[in-house]
Amino acid sequence: MKPYRAGYLPEDRRAIERRLFSGELLGVTSTNALELGIDVGSLDASLIVGYPGTIASTRQQAGRAGRGQDEALVIMIGYNDPLDQYLMGRPEYLFGRSPENAVIDPENPYLLAGHLRCAAFELPLRREDAEHFGEQTLPILEILEDLGQVNRIDEAWYWSTTDYPAAQITLRTQSDDTYTIMDTSRGNQVIGVVDSISAPETVYPGGVYLQEGETYLVRDLDLEARAAYVERAHVDYYTQAVLDSSIRAGETHAEKEWGGGRLRFGDATVTWRTTAFKKIKFYTQESIGYSRLELPAQHLETNAMWFVPPEEALAAPGEYGLKAIEGLVGIRNVAVNMLPLLAMCDRLDVGGIVDSSNTGTPTMFLYDRYPGGLGFAEKGFELFQSLMEQSLETIEKCQCEEGCPSCVGLPITQPPQQMDLDLGRGYPIPDKEAALVLLSHLLGRKPHVPAGRRRRRSARRAPREAEGVQEPESTELPSQMSVGRQVARRLRQGRRGRVGL
């Protein structure tokens, strides 16, 4: 058996593939790196640990086995998180539905700029090409011209450098800016790569880096050289990063009323920093210590949707001695896990934060974990009613009493941990009963009465329609900046400045 993932060097991946195809290896333990792009279909069994995120990916991973003449076995084991448990109780969702519709944002300025560079390298671009590439084509071409990457001659843009633009676009990492991982015990031999977003969470100084079942201690993370230096070491523990995250809402693109509150979609800047790491023993999962870190913050300019609950909804849990913020954190945890059912994405493609600094009241944010956004948060904005209904159903049908990883989730998001309580900064503990009180109020359902609790005072809300809240039409807000200025603002931040340190 051998492990396999995208972070390995190409020659190492090809060697594992050859040994697997020849029968020298009985099998591999792989990330979704084996899902596409490799002709593997003759295996005898596929063991899928955790729902891959989409029906399409589930079928693709299952198809790694049994495509020959012999029968094969495919088993999927669900994690104890809301999405997996939702599907474990509803096998018809997997077997009775066609694969999802892909969510694509072709006018994402980061993606489109790369596409236009490659297109200009092949053939000159003209104004009429905007019919194929979208309305942001001309503004981006003008920016590329200012940067000296294309020249405009007779209403056509020609590639003007000796660079090969396709080499700057990777299909294996979400950022085109990567760190090199080098083994100092073997003369700084390169053993892997990691994208810039994940580097401070993966190869932080003092942490344990795992590769092919071997443990390495990270000796240094060079932020300027984009390199991590590791050393082979035999240790009986692994490490987990502790992050401190915040979000700043930007320009609003669309807005509508929902549940008596305001639902918005627009730009957002997510800031996070690795503040410490936790040491955890293999097998026993015992925590054996913490170490603090001093690493600079990372910034991600993306798209987000955010919901500001009405005052009466936030007051409802307090009538039973519960805290609204703890209910909202539980809803956030469920929503992050359930969004992949509505948008064709992995659960790690979206993030969530409950924050009060932007609006002055507890607000739930869901955002795309990709520069400029890929349309997942926008899909959540469009289908927020369905997202909340599925979240309520998941929490209601969970058999736990006070909340668990299968419904409102943990107080920390793993991996890595967010704002660990033992390091001095507290965080709201997700509360199942408070989440049910909030969701029943927002969806206009019968009020939820927490078990064993008395109401402190009379209800402050009038009964709403039993059939639920209708999804109102969104209102598009006029942009305060032209499309060209928005694109220019983002692209002029620099290739490394877009995402990174």
C-alpha cells in the first residue's frame, strides 16, 4: 500500500501509478487526486471515506473499480458531520438523482485574466471576442496592456512577452502561488509543494509534516523565498494548526429580505492567521501540548453572502435562557456542510464566520475560499430558503440531545482549529436548542420549545404563515464602481498579493 496525493512531485506520482497498474501495489490510500485524469478502473474495490461533496465525484471515485470484466465492491463510510449523516439516512439522494449542475463563474477576474492571457498567446484578441469571454474582457485586456503583457495594434491585442502563460495556471492547487517543501537531511531535496493559502496552516515552524507515512519536523518557513525546510524525524504525534479568522464585508451586489432580516451578497475580505499549533498523539488522539506562533496574517478577497437576523429572532432564544449567538454558530456549521448539496462544490470550498463587527449585530457569513469567488456563496444567496430548510431538517432528525458533530457541529472547525479556547480567546459553543428556536422562528414554523426549559416571558413575535417564508425577489444594487475599475483594483494588487502573506 502507498499513499497518493496532489502535493507529491510529478515523478513520485507517476512511480506510484506505474506500481499500481502493474499489480506491484495492492492498493493506494488517496485524496481525490485519483478521481480524474488517470486511467484507473480495474481495481477490485473502492473504499470511499466521507462523502466526496457531489454525486458526480462519488460516482467518479466509485468508478475507480469495476470497469473491467469482473465485479467490484464499492463502500462509502460517512463521517459524523451534518452532510454525511444527512446522506446516510437518505440513500435515495445518491442513487435516485442525476449528477448536479456545475456552478461556474466564468467572469471571475482571476480566472478570466488567466484565460485571456492564454488566448492572446494563441491568437490576437479582438473586441468581438467579448461575446465569448464576457463583459469584463475589454477592461481586463486594457489592464494587461498597461502591464506590458499584450500590445494593442489596429483594434487587436497581441501577446507581447516571451512568457508561456499556461505554465502559470495549475489544475492541482487553488492558488498559482506555491511553496516548495525541502528536506534538509537530504541536501535540501524537494519532496513536495503546497499552495500559498495552505502553507501557514500546513508547514508552520515546529509542526509535523506528513508525507508517504513518514513524519518530518518543520524547521523553518521562509516567507520571502516561498520555501519550507523540513527534517526527517520519528515522532509519535501530529500537529494541528489553530487559526484566528475575521471577515470584512465590502460592496453589496444584491440584497433581499428573508425571515424578517436582511440577506446580502457581495465582496468580502477574509483575514486569518495561524496563531499556534496543537500536538496530538497518534491513535489515542490525546492532546500533549501547544506552541504559539508569530506568523503574518493572510488575506483573501472573495465573494460572500451574509444574513442579518431580525431583532425579534435574536431575542427568541433568550426567552428560554439560551444565547442567540450560540444558535447562530450552530446554524453556520450546518449551513457550511449543507451548501454542497445545492452548489457543486466540496465542503472545503466554502467557509463560514459569525461576526458582529460589520453590522453591529450577530451576522452569519458564508464565503468562497477562492480568490474572487467561484459562485458558491452566490448560490447560497439564491437558494437560502432551501439551505435553511435542509439545515433545520438535519438538526431536528439528529438523535443527540445537546448537539453533536452530526448536527450543529463542534465549537471549532476541523481541520484546522479555529480560535482555540485554551489559548486565551473564547468562542461561542454551538447550541442545538438555540439553533432550533432561531430556525423555527425564521422559517415561520411552529415555535420550538426546548426540552426542560420554561419560557421567561411572552413571545415577542406574531405567528407567521405555517407553510414557511417565501423567497422574495432579490434587489440588484447599482455598483459604486465600474466593472473595469473593480477588475483593475483586483488585478493591480499583484500576482502574489491577491492571495498570500
